[in-house]
Amino acid sequence: MAHPPPYPPPQGGRGDFPADTYSPSPLEGAGKGGGSLPDVSAQGDRENQFRRVPEPGLLDTEEPGPLALGLRAGMSALYRACVLVAGGALVLISAVIPYGVFTRYVLNSAASWPEPMAVLLAIVLTFIGAAACYRAQMHMRVTVVVGLFPPLGQRIMNLLGEGVMAVVCIFMMVWGERLVATTWHQSIADFPFLSVGVTYLPIPVGGAITLLFVIERVLIGAPPRDAQALH
């Protein structure tokens, strides 16, 4: 005895489904036969409103004065110097490490100075590069909660964040200077002419530079992102 199929045979419509039972997916829209995606512009606008966290400065005006322009120009020059120093340290690290590997495994006569030099350059790269990344707004941050606040609340939250950052910078300056003073008369075994305190100078220097960038952001706001590119 033949049993009827569990599903009725296709009677037209889309795919293998009967025309009277087929319903388009949410991505196909409610039109006949689907074929069109929903309009996501409204959804994108709703998402973007939580991502726009303005950071105007206390002295931010439509027409910046000479003080604001001078401060912006000075901080831009300092930012470029930090980028060059950190970039140079990264290039030297990339050259020193392979040289140490070459002397160890190819020449069978390992050089003792590449590894400590790479460590010293890494200190410069870390603290000077971190200051440059702070001004370029490249540090990871989550602004979802801040974006839920009204503009006044966002400004208050931004000022609180900059205040915390200023405290961190002052901590780096004070305790970094103490570390430099404590180790100033010590020397590195591989570089007897170099003081240990000199190698720790990037800590207070990086803190001072970052503090200047914090002051810039609080007074005249963060620089535009397109102004960060080096020409």
C-alpha cells in the first residue's frame, strides 16, 4: 500500500515550497518574492549616535584664537617628534634582533650587546610611542556607556577620563624621576659608559609628554584625525 508523501508536491512559487506556504525571510523584505534587503540607514544612524562622543575643549570656539593655534602647532610638532623617535626605535629593534640571531646561529659567536640594546630600545618605544598613540587616539577604549549620556554628560565623563589620565602621567613623572635618580650611578654591564638611570628616562619623559597632550585635549579638544598623518 503506497503511502502519500509527507509534504504536498510543489505547486509553483519559490524553491520547493508551495506558493501559499512560502514566506520571505526577514532579509528579503516583505515584497512579493523578496529580493530586497531592508533599509539599514536608520539602524546605522541609531548605532552611530552611541559612537559619537564629542570631546570639545574648555576653550573650544568656532574661531580659535592665536593661543589655541599656537598650542595646537606646538603639540603637533611634539607629536611628530615622538613618532620619529618611537619609529626609529622600532626600526633599530628590527635590525638588532636579526643581527643577534645571525651571530649566534650562523657565526657561532654570539654578540652580547644586541639583546640588552633591544630591551633599552623597547623602553623608548613603549613610553614615547604610547604618548604619540594617545594624541592620535589610537588606544583602545569603549565609549558605549558614554555615548548613552547627553552632550553635557559626555563632556563631564570625558573630563573625568582626562583627569584619571593626568594622574597616571603625574605618577609616571614622580616615581619615574625617583627611579632615574636611584639608578643614575649604576652602569650596564654590556654598556659601561651608559648609566642605568638614562635608560629609565623615557618613563618620566613619556609621562610629561602625555600630560601635555592631556592639557591640549582638555583646553582645545582633541586634534582632528586627518591631521595626524605625517607628510
